[in-house]
Amino acid sequence: MSQQPLAMGQIIRDALSAWLRHEDEKRAKATKLYDEDEIVTSKSQKIGRLLSAVFKPQEGLNKAVFSELAVDYLVLAHHPEIGEDAQVSWISLIQNLGLDPATIAFEQEEKVLKALWTAASAPPEVRLN
């Protein structure tokens, strides 16, 4: 992460996204055969630790790189599988780096909107004014 934060961040984001999609599909197909709360809590905590590792403060932090990476994690960090047991939020991850989430959202408005439209499966050309 310290040498290639964007590359590693994208690899982890893509892997976590694929895993969460798989879990969503598996849950949609399964009947309740297990204690869902216990499993979700355990998974949520592990995901929280993984996200904390991605957004770990480091010496010589390139704030521009992490600002861009932060937007890439905006939707992912709000997945229902990542509950309060994860003990992290997108805002706390960003603040942990000494960055301001509101500033990132404002400065990267187009990228944020594109990520939100994609997550909502709505066409980006449809805009609210």
C-alpha cells in the first residue's frame, strides 16, 4: 500500500466488490440455514480491518492519490454487509488520513456522481439540477 496505493487500492476494491456481489447472490438464493447475525458480524469486522489497512496513515502520504482512492471506495464502504460491527465508516477512513470527506466530495463531484449513478444503475446523462 505504501509504494503503490492506487494499484493496491483498486485490487482490494475489485476483489472486495466481487466477493460482496457473490455473497449477495448467495444470500438471495439461500434459505435461512445459519445464524445470519453471527456470520455478518464476523465478516463485517474483517471487512472493517481490511478497509482500515487500505486507508492507513503513512509518512509522505500523497493526499491527491488517496483523495482519488477515497471516491473509488465511496459506494463500496456503504454496502449493507459492512455494518456497524466493522467499526469504520467511509467518513472515518478518510478523516483518519487527515482528509476532509466534504472537500473530497466537492472536488471530485463528477467522479462521485458517476460512482453513485453506476451503483444505482441509472444512466449518468440523467441529472438532477
